[in-house]
Amino acid sequence: MRSLTALLLTVLATVGTCAQSPSSPAEKNLSPAERSIARAKRLIAKNPKDFEAYNALALALSRRARETSEVKFYAQAEEVLQRSFEISPGNFAGERTQVWLLLGKHEFAAAFEAAKKLNKKMPDDVMLYGFLTDANAELGNYTDAEAAAQRMLDLRPGSIPALTRAAYLRELFGDVDGALDLMEMAYESTPLSESEDRAWILTQLAQLNLTVGRGSQAESLLQQALTMFPGYHYALGNLAKVRIQQKRYAEAVEMLKQRYQAAPHPENLYELADALQLAGRTEEANQAFAEFEQKSLVESHRADNSNHELTFYYADHANQPNKALEVAKREFARRHDVYTLDSYAWALHVNGQSEEASKQIDAALAVGIRNARLFRHAGEIALQCGDGAKAQKYLEQSAELNTSDSELARTKLASMAQAPMLQ
């Protein structure tokens, strides 16, 4: 649930299918997911044997998990779903919801197998293709992910879940403007009553702008998202990135503190520690990094983990390259998406294994992604391999994107220019 990639892929499955306005004055102050939970509970109260109502409640609870970033709602959804199966064993809607929950818990391989099995039973179900898109993308099977997303669009042109998934793939393939167009189409089609869904899409639009250095556009979108859904933790995290690009580190720290209070996950603590360090609050940063390490290690062997951040912590902050590689290998054994390939490549790099590092970062970039961090990593790995021309190309690509990682790339380019050891 908590990695950016999973969030991009596993949400919005129900948008447009159950959007309703508050049915009573008491519901006006509830979030969209809370309203869905209330409606499902009313249906269950009327007919405790209505398995479809339990399926609806499980879906609503999973939506609440996204709204709050509270994983407890996934556990509650699983319990509710078991009740659905007790009433109607093997019902299709329940099994489909079970795939959704597997994705939410980052059980990507299991989700893929379950979705593939259900897809054979119901080959024209749109959302199963969405889940196949999600699982394949997280596992690094991008050709299959693209085919599944296209099948969604063929079955239901203009479908919001299909548009958001297609947008994510367009980003991975390097077409940020195309991704923005698709996300904007999804936003325009999302009902006004679905405030959290609309805020989520605005946050993703901002994230896309951030990846190519359009900070002012991102800031405007995020302010809209926070007005629409006050205190939204995803929007706070991205707005903090804008503040870091603006070198307004103190403000970034406060936003990340607020986000961590709302969503106390290790990866959010890692970003807070990083911001504290940028703000010159070294002692607080060290304390936050230490707490992050402790919490991240607890979940490191679970599917839903913060292993990417833990890898970078050991590689870039703790100066423990062996531990970085140990964690990176663990995640690499599970999936081969571009971000896992990047963290694995970087762990190999800090351990001096330049040839294998180059192989892994090249595989990530071959997908087409334009990302300042990945380009910077590729440049530094190429430099370690002795290929100055390749290093300069990648570092320049990173610098052009005008993000925080771009500044690190410019610093490396400047040092290469002052001491041109490689030609």
C-alpha cells in the first residue's frame, strides 16, 4: 500500500462505479470511504446474509486504508471478506476483492496468480485486467502490464481505473506529458463527491510535474488537493518535495512531520530524517534515521516493507554497504520493477561491483523512465566503470530534470570538469 508504485496502481478500482452523494446530513462530514462503509453496514444490518454487502464493505475498508494509510483496515477487510465466503463460498466478487487486498499488502506474485486464475473464469472483467496490470508492473513485467492496461481501455474506453494505470505506465516508459494527459482525463471524469479520489489524482499530477522539475505547477496542484481533502498525507509528502526543491527546508520538515503523524510508516520517517539533515538539524536527523532503521528492519522480511529506503539508508547515510546489498538482494528476489533494479544497482555500486551494477541500472533505464535519481545513479555507476562519456550523458540528463537529485548530478559534473580523469 505504501510504496508510490503500489499506490499508483492499486487505487481507483471503484471510482465511477459507486460514487454517491451523502445520503443523510450525518454523512456530510464523512470521507467518501467512510460513507461507503456506512452504506455497506446499513445493507448488512437489513440482511446479514447478503454476501454482496460484505464484499462492498471489504472494498470500502480498503479505500479507507488508502485515505488514512492505516493498514489495519486491510485486516478488517479480510475479516469481512471471510464472512462473504461463509455465506457464498467462492463468489466471484469476493475473490476479486481478495486480489485487491493482496495487491494492497504488496503480495504481488500471489496477486498475479490469483488474478490470472480469475481472468480465465471471467475473461471480460475489466478490473481483473487492472489487477494484472498492477501485479505485472510491480514485478517488472512491463510488456504484460501494458497489454493488460490496453485490454482495459478496449473493454471500457475512458474507464478511470484504466486511464490511471495507463498514465503510470506512460510515466515509466518516459512519456510524462502523455501520462499527464491521461491523468487529467481521469480527473475530469471523477465525480465531485469523490473528494479523496480527486485529491489523489491531483497529487499524482503534481508528482508527474515534480519528476520533470515543474515545481510551480506541482505546488498549485497540491494546494488544490489539500483544500479538497485537508491534511491529505500523500499531498503533504509531495508538497514537502516542492519545498525541498525551493530550499525551504524548515517548511518541508514541518510538512513531513505532519505526514508522519498521519501515516507513521518507516519510509515516511526516512524522508523526514533526510529533510532534517538538509535543514542542518543533524542531531534530530540522526535520531530519526536510527528510529527509521529500527522500524524498517522489523518489516524488512515482509511483503509490505521499506526496503528501498533501507537500502539507501545503509548505502548513503550509515556507510554500511554490505547491509545495503543484503537488503537490496532480498527485495530483488521478490520483484524486478525499475525502482527495485535501481536500489539493487546502487547497493552493488557502493560495494564496488560496478559491472553488475551497470547491468541492473541499464535494465531499469531500458524501460524508458526519465528520473533524475536513476540517471544520477547511472552516471555515477558509469564513472566507476571508467566510462566518462556515458557518465557525463547520464549526469547531464539528471541535471536537466531540475529536481533535488539534479543538484547532486550537477555537483558531480562540476567535479568531473575540474578533474577530467576520464575521456
